[in-house]
Amino acid sequence: MTTTTWTTTGVFTGPGGVLTDAAGILTGELTVRTTWEPERAHVAVQYVGAAEWHTLAGSPVPCASAEAGRSVHQSAVDAVRAGGAVPFAPWPIAPALPRRTDVHPARAAG
């Protein structure tokens, strides 16, 4: 299996920090690492100089290609800088639209 990894050091969390699965909320200076494997990207953070990595809440995320993985990594860096302690989502997810019940298919004239 082929994997690709991107790492950005010296990323300061925004207000509220960043939410991880096991460690809860982390704040301060972090390193962000994204590892792409076919069909998904894993995002983790660690305190600068520490050994332990913490998976961001919401990771892994679907990711079709290594090229898209680079965008996921940049989104993760941006999310850490933004803070807010919310699960990671690399792109906006549109809410499901309510199903319309007042629309009827056109009837063929005949």
C-alpha cells in the first residue's frame, strides 16, 4: 500500500484549541501531520517536541487521491489555526435538503 505524508510544524491553535479523539482539547503550539492512504486521509497532531500523536476528532476522512490529501492537510492546518474545538471536516458538508412533497411529476397529455 502506498502512503503519502505531509507535516507542518509550529502551528498555534486558535481560540478553544483543537479536539482530539483520545486526549480531548489541545491548545498551544502543535505539529500537524496528514497521512493519505488509498481512499482516506488520517490527521493527527502532537505538541512540538513530544512523541505522542493524537488523532483529530473526525479523522480519518474520505479522500480519493494523494493530490486531494494535500488539500486535506492544508484544511487541517487551517482548522487548527481557527480553533473552536470541533470535529475536523476538510470541506463544508451541506446539510441534507428536506424532501419536497408538493412536487408531482408532469403527466403526459393523452
